[in-house]
Amino acid sequence: MSIEHSDVESIARLARLALTAEEIPQSAQELARILGMVEQLKRADTAGVTPMSHPLPGQRQRLRTDAVTETDQHELYQRNAPQVQAGLYLVPRVVE
Amino acid sequence: MSRGVSDLHLADVAQLSAQLQSGQLSSVELTQALLARIEQHQRELNAFITISADSALQEAARADERRRHGTAGALTGIPIAHKDIFCTAGEKTTCGSRMLADFVSPYDATVVQRLRAAGAVMLGKTNMDEFAMGSSNESSHFGPVRNPWNPARVPGGSSGGSAAAVAARLVPAATATDTGGSIRQPAALCGVTGIKPTYGRVSRYGMVAFASSLDQGGLITRSAHDAALLLAQMAGFDERDSTSVELPVPDYAASLEQPLKGLKVGVLREFFDGLDEAIEPLIRAALALLHAQGAVIREVSLPHLPLSVPVYYVVAPAECSSNLARFDGVRYGYRCEAPRDLTDLYQRSRAHGFGAEVKRRIMIGTYVLSAGYYDAYYLKAQQVRALISRDFEQAFHEVDVLVGPTTPTTAFELGAKTHDPVTMYLNDIYTIGANLAGLPAISVPCGFVGGLPAGLQIIGPHFCEARLLNVAHRYQRETDWHQRAPRGFL
């Protein structure tokens, strides 16, 4: 199993991770090694098997009632924000 | 049993509870003694990320007050530690990451809230692999934890700090989480008891998410008895966790003594492949002991179980890449210096805020979920997950519990497996199956190899925690492995 450097660059872009030039070949090698191990899955006959996405069979997604349960606590929540002004999160200018 | 202040650390939760109740010990005294012990061993073990001495002493004083007013329960005044993945209002919750190095949660996790309501006193937050991704505690931004049995060895992971703290008698019990073995593997490697309950049994609210279909909160303690006392307070329905299960919580302590006569124990053939040959006799001896107590032992096979590791390394990274997308450097968490634009802000905040293993898993997850690969990897892995789950289900038609080793080897040296991620991943080969199928499992100490502890794993059907604790307790009544403390920590 081998992974092209261009694949690594596009995955990193999708994942919003900046990679340095030195990290790309290393990452390609590690991904190839891990995905190579994952190739073992091909051995299993899965024809007609329903994919499992929840570990408890028959469990249904519960919905809460459509009611207001939370109060406005934005000041508390924004204490962890890197940059805030007038209750707004600040980021670099998006529209010129 | 009466003890002096100098050896309070040797008492377990049940003993401390009795002493607090009788009035011969106050929670403040106990808390002071253990805080001093944590400080004393912090440099050597690095088991804690935060030591919350001030708030602990306040909580202890309140616990003593409750006791005076006659409103105390079994856990009132008992000191514990929380894995630093559980949100705690007022103390940092770092998840072992630079990304959250300064994060103070605005709220408590349900687990924290429940144990606090029961009167437990939090002494601090334990070290862990970054975002719970690791099997050696070496991926923590705050440095590795050392194994108290041998400081050149890893404590296991990701709950390495909790396991080391309990093994070194710094705290009688600590919370932990398990996505692929993160409670049971460090418990085995540190010679303590670790229980991962059924998926949905313990609320995930306020527990930093890694892989949401696998994550489950649990405990590391010195005995199954202590685990029963604490789990009864932690478990139960929580409307704030959409996968929390609406089932009553049994009185786990009440069924601990149930005899094992007629218990059908399955020995997993697949769990002896790749097992260190010095561990196998310890497992066989444990089986003989269960047999002597009336259990019926038979061999069973789960043919798809050897595919657990490849399934896990598709499903867990896929869910991780999705869950960790929330760390964008905007609302909370690390932000890079002088971002040029929004994309640069995202990309560099994440590149510098996350460590190597976390980024590796985000990359794999993004890859297996990307167009053109989804069916071949993610869908295929979910199908094999169904086959593994079905194997377990069939086995539980024949037997009550499955027993085998927790890990293929005892604790390895720091740095021994960091060069190759796949070698590290294979450490969880015996534990991942229970996560994939959502099953409860417990690891208990079952002997030593060259001075290092080994673990016996017991896996059961969904929601049979009471049975697992019962089997583990009966085993611990007949053995003293769980009472051995590492030299230098007595």
C-alpha cells in the first residue's frame, strides 16, 4: 500500500491541518502503514451484512421536547475564547 | 480496622468509608494526607495534570459538615481523582492537549456532578494520552506518566495517570474512560482494577469526545468492591446524553458475594494468540481458581475477533476526525499567532494545538471518510463490526462471561513502541472487541511477570456489570494480587 504525497496534501487540506514540507513524506509513510494493516478487512465476507453504527442493537435516538431549557450564558462561555469583542468572536477579516 | 494518619493511603474506599463513618477520621485529615502524598510523588510519576488542593480542602470540610448533620452517604468525604477528560467547572480540563491547555469548562460533566453530589472529594485531574488517543500515556502534552512498578516502563493508556495514581496509593479511586481499552489496559499494566461499563451505562455528557460510538466512562480502583460502590453513584440515565440508556442501576455491592457455582465461563481461543508465554499460566491459574469455585469452563471461538484492530482503526479515527473538527481556534482552545486569514487560522491552530498521534488519527479518519474510499473502508469496517458483535452475541448464548488476558504483554519501556504506530495499536488487541460490541468488561490483577503486573479480563453481555463485579470480587476474595503495592509506595 502506498500513498501519494499529493493525497496527503489533499487530506490535510480537508482536515484543516497545516503540514510542513518535511511532514508530508513521513505522514504518507505512516498512513500507508496503518491503511496496510486495515487491508485485512478485505478477508471478511460481508455480503449482505448491515453496517453497524450503534453498539446497542435496537436503540433508538431519543428526541427532547422542543422547549427552551437553557438561559443565555454567552459571557461565561466566551471566557474561553481567544478573542471576543461585544459578545462576538473575532477572526481575521473574511470579506474585504 | 484502625490506621494511623501515616498509612491512610493503604486503605481502600470501603475501609475509608467505615473510618469516616465511625468518626475516627475526618475527610479534611484524609484529604490533607493524600494531597501531601500526591505532591511528594508528582515529579517521579507525573500522574496528575492539575492538583486541586484548595477546592479539595473546601469540599472535604463540606463533607465533614454533612457527616455532622447526618446527611452523609458511603462516599461522603472519600478522596478521588478525575481523568482530565471529564469537564470540571472551576478547574482546568486539558484532555492532555496543548489545544485545551488553558481551558476551564463552564460546567461539570455528569460523572463529576454525580460523584460530587455523593460527597466524593476531587483531589485533582489525572494525566492521559492526548484526547485519549494512545496506549502508553506518551502522547500527553504534559509529559509521560511513569509506571509505579518500574519508572522506566509505561503505565499504559490512555488513562495512565488514573491507573498510576491508584497503583501508587495516591488516591483510592479515579475515574477513567475507555474507547479501545483505555481503562482496562492501564489497569492491567499497573496492577489495579478497571471497569468499562456497557456503552450508554455512564453518561458521556461533559466527557471530551473522541469516538462517540465507542467512548464509555468508568473507573480504576483497587478492588471490584470499591468499583461497585462508585459505579452505583456514577451510572444511570442522563437526558443530556442522547445515547444514555434508560435502565435502573442495580445495587452492585449487594450481589458481590453471590456464589460462582454453575457460572459458565468461556475461554476465548483467539485471546491466546500472540500472548506472552509467561502470562498464559497466570490466566490458566485464574481459570482453575474459578473452576474450583464451581464455575464451568469451556473454550469458545469468536472467528471475527482478530479483525478488531483493523475495524477500530477505521471507525475510531473516522469518528475522531469528525468530533475534533470543533477545535477551530475560534470559540475556545489554542489559537495560532498572527493568522493571515481564516483558513490559515484554522490550519495552523490545529497543526500546533494537536500533537502527532491526534493529527495522525484525524488524517486517517479524513481519508477513510473521503469520497471514493468511504465504502471500501468505513462501510466495510462497520460491516465487520457487525460480524464481531454477532460473534459475541452467539458466544453469550453458550456462556455467561468470557475470560482471558487483558493485554498481550506486561508494561513495556518508555519509547519502545513510539517509532511505529501499528506496533502501539496492537497493544489493544484483546480489549477493542468489547468496545466495538458495546459490552462491559473488567480487568483485575492476576499475577506478576518479572515484577510487573498482568491483568485478567472478564467480558459480559450488555448491562451485566453486577455479574462482572461479582466474579471479580469472588476472584479477589481468593487472591491477594490486587493488594500488592509497588515497592516505594507502601
